[in-house]
Amino acid sequence: MNPYSEKYVQGEVSTQMLTPAVVRAARLKAQGQQRSVTAVLEDELSLAPELLMQALGSVLDYRVLDSHALLALEPAFDLISYADAVKQGCLAFRDGAVVLLAVPDPFDEARQAWCVERLGAGHEVCLAQAADLSAFLSRHEDSMRAIDTALPTGEAGTDSSTDLEDLSIRSIGEGTSVVVKLVHSTLYDALKSGVSDIHVESHLSGLVIKYRLDGTLTQVGAIEGRELAEQVLSRLKVMSELDIAERRVPQDGRFRVRALGREIDFRVSIMPSIHGEDAVIRVLDKRSLADQVSGLRLDVLGFDEPTLLAFRRMARDPYGLLLVTGPTGSGKTTTLYAAISEINNGHDKIITIEDPVEYQLPGVLQIPVNEKKGLTFARGLRSILRHDPDRIMVGEIRDPETAQIAIQAALTGHLVLSTVHANNVFDVIGRFTHMDVDPYSFVSALTGVLAQRLLRINCLHCSEPVTLNPQLLRDSLIEPQLAEGRVLKAGRGCGKCRGTGYKGRKAVGELLMLDDALRELIVARAPVRQIKEAARHNGTRFLRDSAVALFLDGHTTLDEVNRVTLVS
């Protein structure tokens, strides 16, 4: 019997909510659902994880370690190895002569027995959230990845797989090849961190590994040695079924693994460089995307209220052309899917043509582009119009033929939603003009253009008020008076945000709503300055203004605003 939980269940201590009866019921429920007791208690008591930990610490008389306390301690990996710490979800620390054991669930008897076997009885049990322990391990692993992967104990930081079927901690520990451990631990760590891309870059002395997290690249590891670097690239080629002997031309491939209880696809791009080859691995976690899409609505993306209401109204129009623009990775497709999710009431025929189909939507006919077989956006769109659609989504308008067909579809009673690559809403007008479309037909069909960007948001766990020099605001063309009385914030960096100070992103946008005055200016090919003034008068809020408002509300930083939007 677990002595830690027994002390509690016998009722030596109690609180108003955490009664012995509640814990006994939670233990039974956790056993039946194969979940941790703390997870069940969180649900049953509707408590945030940190509040539950504090309550358990008070009731059980255990010290509670938050993310900052963990970072101040030095892990004892000689007592519980890195691989075992990841597998068991617990950590041993030395605090002077005292050995601390941080566990997320004091009622887990199997874990406690395992720890007692390795540490003996002379240790102090502390409580820590599972997320904080995981973040600590991830942060520590980032700094020693290259060393850990070479250790015979398989302490490679995170899970991996020796083939395409399984990516797990066990497979890393059982692996014998340093290269396989390195590649697979990198893949698993990326999945756990929620990154979108993994960059493997060759340098003169070896490799550098970077993650794209929340839209920005962060270096997470480095590998010394050209020979090892070449072996890593060869391993990626083998997994992607590419030619390992070819090093002079770009190659594209993909592979699939089973990890975290599901199948996950990776898309690989190999590019030759002066130091060898670089690889970019795109993570395509379809179940994760499906989880995001289920319940995806426009109001969760972060747009300000006026932009949200106006865009939502245009997305529900019976016909017209509604465009979303922005650079790659700015969330254009996600916005269109959110709009489709809201208007998908089962009474309209909704058809999409995409390259590729990123999310799967129930009740929507989704067609992937296949240029090798001759199925282009233009040809697919032509066929869609014969399939009696009400709403059409075109993944991207990038050629005159697709633009002409989309405009004609919008003029003949269909709502067409699509994306265009441009920097702002006014550049979209220029893009269509250069495609030689009829200006009158274009403005007659067009109902609105949304330009958007994604800004990183301050980490909720480590953000704190900051004071900025007024000159910094002036340099960013922000009047210091606007910041008076505002609580400006910035994240200092913690385990939950991998030391970046940011966690998650919000969308900001500028929405051009077409009225008769704007249509006349566009047809007359008026100067952009004149069109901008008319748009502002019509209620358009520019990207920079939306981003600055987010900063003044304490949600992001001035550096992030200047990184994403133009200072003009």
C-alpha cells in the first residue's frame, strides 16, 4: 500500500473539498478509466492543476514545486536516469544533503514503489504538475541532446522509433544506433512540443536542429561532426524512401510513424547546400488538426470584435467572392475553415478544392489538387460548378484562369472563399489587376478582403508588467500617451514556454469591406493612397493598428508587433 496516499485516505487530514470519500471515489474512477487520480480530481472538483496541487500539498503536508522552483534545482540523473524520468514522469533532485522526489500524482502506488526501490526510504516526496515536469525535462534535454543521444542508456531526451511503426520511449532505450536515437528522439520531442516544422541544417562542423514553434525558429540542439551529420541526413532519406546517393538536387518525400497513440505523417524536403544538405520536416498530425477543427469557430482565432462581426457577416452572404490574404503560415486556411465550420448547417452543398487537404470537415466534399493527373485548381473549379454547389472554397487563387472562373462563380450565385498571397488587402487588388481580369467583374463579385497575421502571445505563466522607455514607443510610431494607464506585459521565460516568454498565437487582421465608393475607385484605377483613405473612412482597421491594440492590452510585446507588422 502506498504510504503517501494511505496517510490521506485514513483521514488524518482533510479540507472542505478534498475529503477522504472524494479521493476514494476518484481512485476507483481513475482505476476504471486508466487515468491518474489527480486528473480525475481536477475534473470532479473543477480545479485548475496548480490549485489542485496546492490543495494536495496542504492536505498531505507535502512541499509543492512550481516551474520556477524546479528550474532552481539540479536534477539527480544518477539516481533516476533521464530516460526513466521521462518514462515514469517523476524527477529526483538534490537539495544539499536531501534527496527530493517530485511526483505529479501522490496516489500512484506503482510509481512510488518504483521510486523507493531506486532511492530507498531516505527521500522527501514533493508534488509538481505533470506539465511542469515535462517542460523541465524538455528544457534540460534541449541543452544536452547531442550528448544524451550518444549514451548507451538511451537517455535521448524523448521518445523515438526504430522503424516506421512505433515512436516511443521504449524504442529509443532499446535502440543501438546513435543516429537512430538522435533522429527519433528529435521527432518525438517535436511532437510533444507541438512544433509545425523541424529544420536540420548542415554547417561546417556538423548539424544544427531548430524547431518552428508559434511561427518562429528556435535552436534546440547541435551535433558536432560532419560524418554524423551525413548519417542523420541519410537516416531521414531512408525513412522517406529517397535516394541516399543523390546529394546534388532537391528531393521531397514523406513517412509515417505511430506515436502518442495515433498515426502521424511527416513531409520531408531535402535541399543541397554548400556544407552538405539541409532538411525541413513538416509535422502533419491529422488527429491533432481534427481536434482543433472540431469546435473551430471564428471567435476563437483572436480577431477584434468589429473585424470578427463584419467577416462573419460576409461569410454568410449567399454569393460573392471573399478573400483572405497573408504570407505563408499566417493562418489563412484556418480562418477559412473556421468560416466554413460556422456556415456548415447541412442545408448547403459545400465543396472545397485544396492543395493539399489539410483538415477533414464532416459534411463537406473536399477535393485534393493532383497536378500530375491534370487536376489543377482551374480544372477542378470548373468541374465543381457542375456539381450543384452553394459554397465553394478554393485553396489558393494563383493564376488568371482560376481567378476568372472564381469571379464568374461568385457572379452566378455562389459564395466563393479563397486565399491569395499578398502583403495587405490593397496588394490583392494589384494581384488581380496583373492577372488581367476585368476590373468591373472583379469588384462586382468581391465582397471583402481580410489580411491577417499571427502574433505570439505572452506566456500566461511567466508574463509580468514592464515599463517601456517612451522613446521606444516613439520609434515604433506609437504615441506614449496611448500607453498611459495601460498594463504592458512581457514574458520572462519559463518551462511552459521553453524560455521564449510566448505561448500560443492570436490573429490580427485588416478587413476591406467593399462599398460603391471603393468599387468606383478600384475600377478607375485610383492611387492606392486614395483607396486607403476611402477604406479607413469605411471602417477598415489596418493591421498595424490591430497589432498595437493587442500590445497595449498586455497580450503581446512591442518587439512582436514590430516583427510581424510594418512600422509605417
